[in-house]
Amino acid sequence: MDEQAALALIGDRLSVAGDDCAVVDGQVITTDMLHQRTDFPDGTTRYTAGWRAVGASLSDVAAMGGDATAAVAVYAAPTFDDAELTAFLDGASEVCELVGAEYVGGDLDGHAEFTVATTAIGDADDPILRSGASPGDALCVTGSLGRSGAALRLFDRGETARANDLFRFEPRVRAGVALRDYATAMLDSSDGLARSVHQLCRASDCGAALDEPLPIADAVDAVAEDAADRRELGLFFGEDFELVCTVPASAVADAQAATPCPLHRIGTVTATGITLDGEPLPDRGYSH
């Protein structure tokens, strides 16, 4: 069973599952797990690991239009090193501070592989779900795409300072809050733009027509082998934690003015089919 099949099974058993967070009494809550082997390439600092792990959960809160309030983490490692643990706490605390939340602790555990499990909560009286898009809405994305893919290439090259910098993304909490007045559907792009669009369209029972050029990060140009590789990193790699949303076409300019980061229109919601420049867009992206 692959990840998509596992998610489908969970969705069949739990009717409340399917969005980036659970909604409980006016709050949104989410949890994530990251591992040394699959999520933290050689050269990732513990500061970056703390930032990125907690940031991933804060991004889920952002995707619901939630105002993030707090986060916790389980820190598991073969040994507890003073400098590593302190750096992790600094990264976790500072990413929370960046979005107006607070890092409030968690748990410690001995484990054969460095592993982090994080939980974040936020306030959202009227959360934005994936299921509200309608044909004619504009399809938009915040920021730029491909940062994490570029970072992985730089880690492989041993350029760890720049790679760590790219790995420390800003969770789009403030953008998510600003989009509450405009977005009809929203999720984050942790699985890649292409898969995120497919997920949104499945939830909203619609299609989408995307148009190039897409907002691909400048960092991708420094590592991409050619135009096809650049497109691959921007569309399918994932782990960028931008917001993918739909907005009524008449409200795009207002939404762009209200959002405290770039908000790019990349297409239009349609009744059926998911295409990029008229060609079918594969449902492909990051998988655990």
C-alpha cells in the first residue's frame, strides 16, 4: 500500500479526515513526523531541523487560514547532545516567533534514528477547506516553487550553508490569515504543486487549467540541468510549503493586495480535467 492508498483508507474510515488540519471547537490541529534518513540530508543542522520540522506543522495551520498559537515536538535521537538539542530548540522557537506563535516544549525519546514528531495548533472559527473551489475561480499559489529541490541538490554538492538557508522556509501563516476573506479552497504544497492541485480538485470535484510560466524560485536556476529539470523541481518535487488556493476571479487583485507575500495566479478552475498549457498534468509528487 502506497501513501495515497493509505490516505484513501483513512479517509474512508474517518469522515473528518482529508484537510491539512483537523477542526475542533474553533481550533485547527495537525501533526507531522520527520526522519533523519528521509527528511534531513547530511549537512542539515539541528537548528534547521527544528525550524523545518515545526515549520511543516505551522504550514498546515496556515493552509486552513488558521492563526497559529503554539507548537510542540517529540525529539528522538540515539544520544542527547547539548549543542544539538539547544540548536534544535532555537530553530523551533524562532520559526514559531516568526509567525506569532509559541514553541512550548514536547517530549524526549531515545531512538536509533534522529526523528521529530511535531504538533501545531491555531485559531480558525471559519477554516478554509480543500472542498470549496468552483469552476471559474482563479487558481493561485504564494511565493515560489522548487526551493527544497534546489536545497537537496546543494546538500549533495556539499554546499550546506546555502542548502540550510533554503530549507528554512517561512510558514505562510500570515498569508493564510489574509486569504480567509478571499480563498474558496486551500492547502499547502508540501506534496508538490502538481499533486496539490490534484488533491484540491478531488476534494472540490472540479478540474483545473494551469498556465506557464510558473513562479519557480531563482535558486532552482543555479542547480537545474536544463529546462525539463527546472520544471521537474518546480512542479513535482514538493516540500516547498507554499499555499495553493482558489479565489473568485473578481477578487484576485484584492487578494494579492492583502497577502503579505507574492500571490501568483497560475490558472483557472474548470469543471473537469487537470492540465498544464493544455496537456494533462500528472498526479505526481512527494511520497513518504
